[in-house]
Amino acid sequence: MGTVEPLPKLDFTEALKDSPRQMIAIHEGYFTRLEGRLNELIRLLTTMAEHGKHYVNTFYSDALNDDKWNSKMTVLPSPWPCFAFGEPRLWVSHHPWNGESGVGSFTESLPQDATTVATLKSLSDAYAHVVYLHRVLIENASANICSSINGFIKGELAKVSETRSQLESLSTSLDDALARKAAVPRARSAELADAKNALTAVGTCFAHTALDYVAQINITQAHKDHIILDALWSFVKECNSFFSRGHAFFDEWTAIENGSISDTVAALINKGKCVERKMQDRHSLVPKVGFCCLKDDPGNRVRWI
């Protein structure tokens, strides 16, 4: 990270002269670059949020929440308290041929004993909370930082641009007033007085607007640091909340469910080993006698002899 040179300071006395033009140009160029970088940040955050939503939708199929499945599926209510925005639940189908996706679809592939179903239900609740926590993070983290950055762009930076437009408009009017006054012959005292009064009025407005412009630049420079830092901090705080809520949930879930799930998995492993041992003696079933194919048999069937 390189060293950033401080911008030149603007004061009201210099604002009434031509001398601050170069310093103002430096500030204007800085704000232009800053706005471009902030817009790029918003674009990247929006893209990140879209990818995050796609990730959540892939993790937890939207079809599982569709009302059209309600008549075919049963909701497994979660014993865990939801944090906000409602809580997603995974569905378990009564009918394996419904073509359901997600954790619930494993009900057609796993044994239908009570222990396995209860274990799948517990894992389904854990998956639902994983999706829920990611959804809250994706919705809130990018929304908070984008809202703050957009507020700065449409508020502070927009005021700078608006005041600059007013100053440029009055600058044109001031040039016109100067040209009109210079074009009036000295002999026409009445016209000369009117032109002088018009020049004074426009010049006064121009001076006030120049002061407003310098003030708005200084105010925006003073506000930008804490607004941008607070926006970035909001993202970090949301990530911290994501990990804290996940840690709190899985601490409780592990204390209650981890033992039973571990026992169930261990029992299924032992069951699989028993089946494997039984399968090792499969070749003993083959008779230790010869066999041949009787040619006079119309079906060419094998006969043991």
C-alpha cells in the first residue's frame, strides 16, 4: 500500500480569488477517481451477492420451498430457534418417485428404520441452518456496504457536482455581465449604471457560490473517511455475526446430536463389515463337482454331474 499525498487545503479567502483554481482541479480529479473506484466496488459486491445467491440456491433447491410440493411432502420442523427472517427447512418426501432433490431425497436410498430417519432429520436441520446463515450473510453484508457507499455517492459527491454546476453557470453569467458592462459607452450613464448593478449582483452570487463550493469540497473530504471506513466495517461486522451465530448453533447442535449421529454411523459401519464378512464365503457355495452341457438338451442347459 503506497503513501497517499495529502490534498491541498482550500480556504474561503483563496476561494474569492483565481489562485485556488489549480487546487480545486486537484480535488475534482480526486473525487472523480474516488467515485469510479466506489462504483467498481459496488459492482464487485453486486456480482459477489449474485454468485452467493446462486450458491445458496444450488445448496438448497428452491423447489423444496415451492407450495406445489406441499401435498406430497412433510416438513421436518427444526428444534433449533431461528435467528431472523424465518427459518428454512428441508423437506422429506413420502414418495421416493417424486424426483425430489436435496438432503430429503436420500430417504429413498437409506434404510427406513427409526434411527436412520432421525439421524437424517438431524442432519437436514443442520444443512438448513448452514443455508440460512449463508443467506443472511449474503443478503445483509453486501446490502449494508452498498447502501452506505451509494448514500455517499448520491449524497456527498452529488452535492459537489451540483454546486460545481451552479458555479459554472454563474461563471458564464459573470462573463456575460462583464462583456455587457464593457460594451456600454461611458456617455450612456443610465445604461452603464444598470450594467454595473447587474455585474455587482451576478458577482455577489458568484462569490457566495464559490464559497459554497469550497465548503462542500471540504465537507465531503471530511465525511468520506468515516463513511467509507464504516461501510467496510459493516461488512466485517456482518461476517463476524455470521461466524458467531454459526459457532453458537453448532456448539449446541454438536452437544446434543453429535453423539447419537456418531453412534448411528458406527453401527452402520459395523453392519457393513458384517455383510462384508458374510460375502467373503460366497465362493464356498459353488459345488466341488464337475459340470457339463448336455448336447441333446434342447435348451443347452447346464447339468451337474
